[in-house]
Amino acid sequence: MFSPETYYRLFELYNADVWPTQVMALGAGLGIAALMVRGLHRRGRAVATLLAAVWLAVAWGYFFERYATISLAAPYFVWGFAAQAFLIAVSGVLLGRLTFDDAKALTGKAGIALFTFALLIQPSIGPLIGREWSGVELFGLAPDPTVLGTLGVLLAADRVRWELFIIPILWCAITGTILWVMKSPEALLMPLAGLSVLILATYRSLKLRRGLVGI
Amino acid sequence: MPLTRRELIGLIALTGVGALVPALGVARPKPLTKPIPSSGEALPMVGLGSWITFNVGNDPVARDSSAQVMRAFFDAGGRMIDSSPMYGSAQDVIGYCLKKTGNTANVFATDKVWIADGKDGPKQIAQSRERWGVDRFDLLQVHNLVAWEAHLNTLHAMKNEGKLLYVGITTSHGRRHEELERIMREHELDFVQLTYNVADREVEDRLLPLAHEKGIAVIANRPFRRKALIQRFEGKKLPAWADEIGATSWAQFLLKFIISHPAVTCAIPATTRVDHVRENLDSAREPLPDAKMRRRMVAYIHEV
């Protein structure tokens, strides 16, 4: 439906339009990372609040206001990302189901590593393979790093909250398909990351059911 | 010895002076036309598609670049521009470009109706017309056979009221050819749009002969299978005999094959480049391949 040039140019125009929101987005990401690794009181709720906010920001700022100009599928993604923000708010903020007290677990470490990757490394992939730095895709503004970062947070949480995995995993498949159609070199990144997260989350879920911790 | 018209055109192409022709204010030779069977109106044999290429959203740089493509298209004698509500922002961008280039009155405005509920067809058509900024469409087609019965009724009613000149139907899918054939046999159509190129020739068996027999104009979409056919032949030399059909590039080779079919009225390649739009329009010039040469072209493509 759109060319790779149009798709990536959208991020350039988006970044130019919303500057300096990138600083806030980076701040939110660093805040989430800090909250996950440091034992602050009620940090789960704070992480969930920030996470719900960035999903809403992507739903509105990216999908509704920009992506909708080139894709008829945008309204579905607006609702999908808004629904995920709602789910995170209910589960994580209202019900307090996202906690991070078992950071020593293998999946906890993997989750934090994945989040750090989404926040700091994933945005540089595009420019490193030849695209403009002005079109950098950032956590909290662009969908892919936001989704991957969220999967990192969910993986790092003490309990596997499957209801919060559905939309991010679906997005991994959708964005993989879009990028594959556009013949983007990183098309497999999100689907493979999503699959790895699913495997690790299943592993943790099974271990937790057997009463084992620290895994 | 004076040069013939053909020799002059050949010389212009050979020396590259052709690129300077618009800048020098010299009129480019007009592209060849074919008559629309239901009216006799002459239509240039190469039009302009907008799938993907004109879907550039609100990007001001890309919109202006699209306008340059459109200006070159009209300067080279093009008329038909084809779009659809399915093509994202393409209709809006076409409207912007038509206004910017001052060609709202020159265009052979071709669009589609593409909505599941037939009742919503008129509303979608009105919205499309507004986006194009034209008084009326020349041709409206039912896109990919979606709710085709209801939409055909709407389009015929518009035609009877003088709000539309031509009615058509499209498909880009081979699996819908049987249904398309049935519609072509049973309903009154001015145009049919289908996929035809040197690699997708299934329509030669039944649909093209049927269109010819029933006097239905044919628009060939996906002439390059998006870019795939061009990419497939990239770096490979044109056959030595390509100059016998006046083809100086693979794009022209591929287009000349399509438009030389007796049943095909025009092809609608899409592009984002000014040089390519000129090259495409230049395909619609003499000489075009005859039946024997067309067989040779197919054989060569298989060989390559």
C-alpha cells in the first residue's frame, strides 16, 4: 500500500513535528528501567503508569495522526494500542498485578536486557543500515521499540500476565509482515523477538506453577 | 534526403535530445491512442497508475515530487490517471497534483468504488470526487468485484443521469477471472481492468478475446508486476531486434508488448520518477510489435 520511502519518511516528519518530545520519551524509558531494577515502593504501579502512557502516545501521536495518512489499517492499530494502554492501566495500575521483586530470575534479567535493547539499541538499527538518523524510531513514540520494550517489562515481571502479552505479540507478527512486504532487512527482528519472549514467558509460567522461584 | 517522422523520432531518442524537448518548448509527439469501443473517444495507450506511488500522505516534499511526475505525464500527452479509495492518500495527492499542475480539466479521471455495502457506494464516490477535485469522473469501476451487483447499478444510474461517462469493473486476481468473465458476458460494461503483462498472460485465452468481441475497453494493470519484472531484467541486455519495435529500455519492451495486444486499450504503469513517466509514455509510439514479433518477445522473455 505504501513504499518503504514513504513509510520511513513518516518517522522523519513525525520526529521533526514532535521535537523535543523525544527527550520525554527517553526519560520515560529510563524511568521504567530504573524502576524495574531498583527496589522502590509501589514501583510496579509507576512502571505500569508510564507504560500505559507511552502506548496511548503511540496510538494517538503515531497511528492516529501520522500513520493514518498512508494506511487504511491505522484505525485498527489506534484501537489496538489504546486497548493495550487500558489493559496495562487496569492490570498494572489499578490492580497492581505488575511487580518486580524477583529481578534475579533468568526471565527477569532477560526482560530487563530486552527493555534496554528496545530503548537504546533498536532505534539505531535503521540508521546503521543506511536510513536517516532524523527518522530514528524511539521507544515511547514509534510502535516497534515500544512493543519490544513492553515485552521486556512483561517478561521481567514476577508473574506472567498473559492478558498483557496478546496485543504486543500480535503486533510483532503484523509489523514483521509489513516490513517483510517492504523487503526491509530487519523484518524478522520483531517476530523473532516476540517468539523468544513467548518461549521464555511460557518457561517461567510453567516453573511458577511448579512453585519454583528464581528462574 | 529529408527525414521521415519515424527517423526523426528515432534520432531524437538516440541523441538524448528528447529530454530537452519540453525545456525547448518543442511539442513532443503525442502518444498513440486507441478508441474506447463504446464511444469512439481516443485514449492514449499509456496512462498513469497511483497504487503505492501516490500514497505519500501529507509529506510536502513527496507531494511536490508527485506533482512533477504528473506534470511530465500531461506534458508527454498522457490523460488517464487511475486510483481507488483503497490506495490510502493517493486520491488526495492526485487532487493536490491536478490543482498544482492545472490539469483538472485535462485528466481522464478514472477511479473505483470499493466498499462492502452497496448502499455506501454513492457516498464513497462523492468523497473520492471531492478528493480529486474534479466535476465528475470519466470512468468509475467496481474495484475487485466488491459488492459488484449493487455498485454496477449505482454506476449505470450515474451514467444515465450524465454524471459519469463510462462504467467498468476490475480485478487483479486470477482466481476471480471466471466470475469476471460471467459479468462481462451478462452485463453492459464500457471498461474492464485486469492484470496483463508478458509474464501474466492467462487473460489472453478468454477475457481479452471476450472484451474484443463485446466491445469492452481493456485497462492492463500491474504491467511490471509492480517492479518485479523490471528488476528481473535489470542488467540484462535488450535483444538486438528491440529497435525494430522502438524499445530503448526494458520498461518500453514490456509496455509495448501489452499495448500492442489488439484488445488492450491502455496500460497504467505507476512511477515516482519523471524520467520513467516520459519513458513509459514514449512506449506508445510507432513501431509497435505485430503478432509475430509478440511471439518472439514472449519466447525471448522465457529464454532470459
